Amino acid sequence: MVVSILYDQFNAMNKDFRRSLRGGGEFRGSVGQFRRRHHQLVQSVKDADRFAMVSNVTVFCCQITNVILILYCTVFFRDETVGEDAMSAVTYVYWLASTLFSLTLTACQGVAINHAVCCYTVCSDVCIVTLRSVL
């Protein structure tokens, strides 16, 4: 959600920048205002990346621990867990499958956020180069 908000803000800034360029490449508007706006967005992306990184690492470690505990209980305490009846076996398989699924989603979220941050960095570099060429 944070990434989509920042993406929309970058798109809005790029549209405003394109509107400020006239047909011949002449810039009308405040370059300082675009620089401040760009700097604020880049800083927001960095803050969001730090928060998402800590969140994803924490969730990832907890889910890995959960998978290890499930497998440990299933292997070493088979009689008390899956060996009692079919319903407990189904419950443990479901628990393991849902934990692995959430682990996969967490990993995909981390990849998506890193990709988005890299794209924002490239967009910000292009915007800075464009602003410098206008000056």
C-alpha cells in the first residue's frame, strides 16, 4: 500500500514536470520546488524501504521458526502429533502448508518492494538528470 502511494506520487510529479516543459524544451516553473518535492519523495521511499525491510525480516524469521517447529514435532513426536488419528495428521499438514504459503508470500512481498524501490531510484535519477539539463 505504501509503495503504491509513493508510486502515484512519483507519477504525479512526473506529469507536473512534463506540463512545465514547453514544446521546445523550455522549462517554466520553479526548479527549486521540483527538487524539494523530489527529495521528499526519495526520502519517503528510503523510510518505507527501511520499515518494510525490518518487517519482512521479522515475519520471515518467525515463519522459518514455525516451519522448523512443525517439522520437529512431526518427526520426533509422531505418536503425539500425527500418529494419533487422521484428523491430527490433516491438521499438521494444513498447518505446514499454510505456513509455507505465507512464507512464500512474505518472500514475494520483499522482492516486490525491492523492485519498486529500485525503479523509484532509477526514476529519481532520470528526473535529476532532466532537471540539471534544463538548468
